[in-house]
Amino acid sequence: MKMTTKRISKSKNNRGGKQKGLQDTVLTGVKGDDANIDHSVVMGANLGTVNFTSAIVPTDADLQPINDLTEGMVETETFVWIVKAIENGQKLFVITGEPGEGKTTFGFLILREMNQKGKTFCLVTSPENYKQRKNCDLLMFDDTFGSIAFEDKKYSDWEDTIIDVLALPEHKGSHSGTNIILIILRKTILAHLKTKLGRYANVFDDREILIDLTTTHRLTESEKRKVLEIHLDRNDMHENEGDIHFVCSSTFTYGFPQCCRMYADKVKVNIRGIFDRPLEFLDKETKWLLKKNKHNREVLQIMICDETFQPDKEADDEKRQTLIAATNDIFYLRQEGGCFHFAHSSYQESVGITIGIEDPRFLITRCSMPCIKKYMDASTATGRALFSQLTDELKDQLLSKIAKEFGRGDYDFMKYDLLHNKENLINVLNSECCAVDTKDVQLKPMQSRPEIFLL
């Protein structure tokens, strides 16, 4: 079926499309008895914080953040198809893709469309939120199991909820008792999630349910042109037709919308280079920032550890002003309400890997285990590259750190194939916190601790 592509009105406010003031915003998404429930939520590193509280009828002010986030965005053929599928009774949609494909923005376009059709909605941020779903027409799960890598702890918290969602009947038919569900997550996280779900994973194989923005539902060349034009117009930039044709007609391994944003944010760079090798560009940019001065390095290290930089936490006035001034050099940061954060999770991932490879000691000694696990993913090339930089001394420190986490009961870290020397890991655990059966590489925790297997 031939479908049209509609472009929404443009906006030149806030360079790179980032909107201010989101942390003070209240959105309505639940009605009736839930009217006093506060749904506070962080909607991904690139969207800032939005507060959801319940109300019967949303006002224009309530909906302004969604309108701001989606203003100027392109309504693609895939978007039109999903809206029609919802009208025909389909209840479940899984939106996936590589980093920077615009998955979350796509979800918000759907939220806005549903609101215009009189539907209520809620961004589900906890299993408790999900239990209050009766009075809400549409529920959206965004990066529920991790924004960069699959997080076992989050899956443990959400396991019953996601199984309940996937077990709901009539996902593709009219069923008055079922909400419309949007699940948004990276392809790598989806692949890991499927290994956990057993028979429920089959739901993700349905081509009508799975919306892959990288392959089956990727942008057409004309849609790419519209996306690029929006970013160029917002920043009063101009490019020759040859370069525009090249980037819009080519297929890249990184999300096209995020490359557009990156190019618009970082002026005076080669457009073909950013679209063809965006991660290489980010790596070089971060290395330049780290060499330029120590304050850039300090800000980025704070953000790798905490995911945000809050200047008010710095007691020394002079140092605080120096660090704030350093943020002016870092194009991929955004400020909202006095707090700096990465404009997109892909920036955070790239910076963490660059810093980790350059200074593995910082990663091991200063970062928490969840942070280390996020970047040192043994299933990825970058994770293995990070591990290869560790000296024997740093490996010992990491093993001790893992053992302490194990002793506190954070068992998900032990399930993770973080290290390649299992024998060394077993020795550390044996000496610090548990008895070990080396024959089957099986940890047998003492007393009531659950059994844990090294994958």
C-alpha cells in the first residue's frame, strides 16, 4: 500500500532539538482513581526528566513537552502503518533498532497521535505503575531493561511484568480489556531479553509486532532527506546536493537521525565522515577534549560514574565555575535545571569506552560495578577491547570488587561473563565468600544463597 509521509512544523528553538524545562513538567496519562499517583520518570538520557501525574483531561500545558519533543519530526510510512494497526485493534508493538534510530522519539509521536484521538497514556517506570494500568489506554516501556546494555538486575525487577505483558491475549485483535503496549529497546538488549523469556520470546518473532527501524522499517531516502532538512534548517546550515544525496541514499551502521543531530551540533566537520564513521568521529572528539584540559576530563569522568553532572554538588565556588565553563567545549552535553547530562545514550556509551580504553584504572577503581558491567560487555568487541587493556593488578582489583558485590547479594553480576579467567575468579570467591566446586565451574553459595552459574 502506498503511504504518504507528512512533515510536522519546524522549530529552531534549542540547538540540536533539545528542549528545556522538562524536569518541571507534568504530563497527564492516567485517569480516574489513579489521579493522585506521581509517576516520576527519566525518559532516557536524551530526553531529560518528565513527571507524570494522573488527571482526567490533559491540558495544553501538560502536553507541551511531548509537543516540543516531536515538533519538526517526520511522520514516516511506518508511523502511519502503526496508527492504522492500532485503529484495527492491534495491541502490542515492539520498537527496536540500533543506537540513534529515533526509537524513543518515534514512541512519542505515537503518544501524541493517540492523545489527539482522545486516548490516555502513561510511561511505565516501575512494576507498580504497570499494576495501575486499568484506566490507561496506552502504556509505553522505554529502555526498561537498560539503555546501553542489558542489565540483569532490571530484568529481575521487571520479569513478572514483562511476562504478564507478553501473555496478554489478543495482541493483534480487538480486546477491550487490554491496553495498547509500546515496548522500546535496542536490538542488542532485545536479543538478550529473548534468551530469558523462554516460550514468551516467540512474540518478538511476529513481523507485525516487531518494528525494526534498522531493517524492515528503516527510513526511505525521501524520509531521510526530510529528517536532514529539519536539522539543517534549525541551525541555518546548507549542504551541497551531492553530499545530501550520498548520506540519504547510503546505508550506515549507526542511526541516521542521531547522525543528523550530531552533524548539526558539531559544525565545521565533514558530513560524509560523520555519517559513514560516527563512532570514530566521537572517539576522536572525546580524545581531543581529554587532552585539551584536565577540567574536561574531570567533567566527563563524573558523568561516566554518575551519568549526570550537578555543579551544585561542588562546594568550592571557583572549581564549580571552572567545571561549568568546561562544559561549553563538550557539544554532546545538555543542561536542564542546573544538571548536565548526555544528549543521547550513544554519546555516553562512546565516551565511556574511550575513557575506559585510555584509562582503565579509572574505570576499575572509580566506577561502580553496574557502570563497569555496562561498558565491559564481554559479548561485544568494545567490551573485549576494554578487558584487554587491564593489567594483572587491575584484574585482581576487579575480581575483588566482584567478590564484594557477590557478598552483598548482588548475584546478577556473578552471572555475567565479565572475565575470561574463570579459575582466577573462582579462587577469589573461594577465599572471600563461598565454597566452590571447580569441576563444573559452579558456585555453591553458603547457607541460603541461591546457586549461581558462570555462563
